[in-house]
Amino acid sequence: MEKNNLSTTKWSNQKPSEDKKTTEKTLLHRIQGRIFGFLLPPLGISVSTNLEVMTNPPEADILLKRENEYWTDEQLERLPDGIRESTASHILIEFKATESVSKETFIQAMLYEHLYKHSRSLTDDEIQTFVICAIQPQKANREQYGYKIRVRPGVYQSDNIAYNHITLISLNELPDELHNAWTTCLASKKRKRLKAFQILKYQGFKFISNEFKWFLSDLWQRISTIGDDDMALNNLSPQEIEEFGKMWGDVLLPTIPLEERLKGLKPEERLMGLKPEERFAGINPTDVMNYFKPEQRLAGMSTKEIEAYLEQRKQQS
């Protein structure tokens, strides 16, 4: 399914309806954008999807914007080959889910880069554009656009001056490593997806939130039944993708022991997002307080309140 074709209809002054725009778009990039949305903002990388690069515009698939001068070690654990080697602070991604690369692919990518770069007054060094292909491009097809330079497995550069600033990433060819698995879980080959989810389960789950685990569990339930080169997930609406994992959270959370729910979380994270009456519902307060240090238990109390409490305890003993 081609997205944002450069046709006269697309560039008319009449804005298409939201329903039509949704059906025209390839939605797998929204899942990739949400995965990046879980992984990267805590490490200082903002993530935007369907980024508007001009007024009433076509929309770029994904933007990664780094706040630091260089990628940190933690950031590199979450970025695929090709992107992790980039020195640019603004990363534009065009995600091709259901078709291989074409001339239109690179025209779109160049257009988005040009418009975004000039709207933000960026230099060439500050922005880099990537085309990520879920379906492996045929050798003859990619080479006609000059993509003969294999920087590393699955990462190609073009020797054609028109395309040499756009990096091509083939998900099915990336090595089976944790930093790639966050993206290769959306590859078109079922075996590649299976390997990626195995890596995420045994290596990646140890440092991600429960909400993200449920999202990946829901994604796996849906994607495990899809065959090679079958991107049926593109039929999902943006709202359905946003709901990924919520069902699993509702079902699984009550079955998880308290110590497992709180494991690895900071005190403020344990209470985040809950109403006061929900924070201790069904839980013995003593069980919760055992996870806090004495100074954490007393945080927010005045000296007078602490002294009054100690005096009360003395009288009761």
C-alpha cells in the first residue's frame, strides 16, 4: 500500500477526510513509532509519528530527535544498526511495510527531509533520513537506485548522488541482536520476527516497564499468526494500536505478586498514575511500607508531625 503518493489529488488544496487518510496510510510504522515511544523518551530522545513537515501536508512516518550531542550507551541499546551509527540529531524514518523500494519511496523521503530541514533551519549534518523496509528489497531493485554499498548486514548506502544521503535498512537482513530486535520484530519473515521476540523476551524484558511488556505480548499474539510477507497488521486502526496491551494489563496485573509488580521501580514510579484511593486498594499498607527506606517513609512530614507520632507510640507502648 503506497502512502502519500505525489499525485495531483494529494497536492490539491482540498484536505482529504480523516477516514480516507487513514485507509491510505501504511499503519505498521505506528507500531514502530510506539515501540520507540516506550524505549527512547526516558533516555532523552523525543519520538513523533505522522509528523507534519508543512502546513496541511503529507506526513513523515517517524521522527527521532536526540537531545544529547551523542548517543548514550543506553540509547544505543535501543536503536537498530544504521541509525545507531548516525551522528545526526534529527532522524527521519520512512517505513515501508508492504512493498519494496521504488522511485516514489525515495522521492517521498527526499521531500520530507527537504521540507523538514528548511522548516527547522537545520544543516545537512543535523538531519539524516532512513528508509526501513519490512520486506527485503530484491538485489536488482535496490541496485538500480545505487544501493550497492553494504555498510553492514541489512544497511545500505547508495553511490547515486541523488540518493546517497538516504540510508536503506532491510529488517530481514539485520543481525539478531537486542538493539535490532525492537525493529526486526516487524520484519516480513516470520522466522525473523520469532527470533526478535525471543531476544526481547529473554534480554529486553528485564529493563522495560510492565505496560511495554503487555504491549509486546499483545503484538506477539497478533503477529505470530501472520505468515511471510503478510502485513495484515496494516488493517488495524490507530486507535486499536493505541489499545495494544491494555487488555493484557487488566487481565495479568491482578495475577502478579506485589513484589513482582514493584520490582525495579522507583518509589515515585510505583504510585504514578494512580488515584490516592487506588494506591493501596486491596494491599496491606505494611507490605508496601517494607519497600521504603525510613527517610522515604517520613518524606513530606514536618518535624512536629514526626514528634507527635513518636509521642503517641510511646504512650501506646
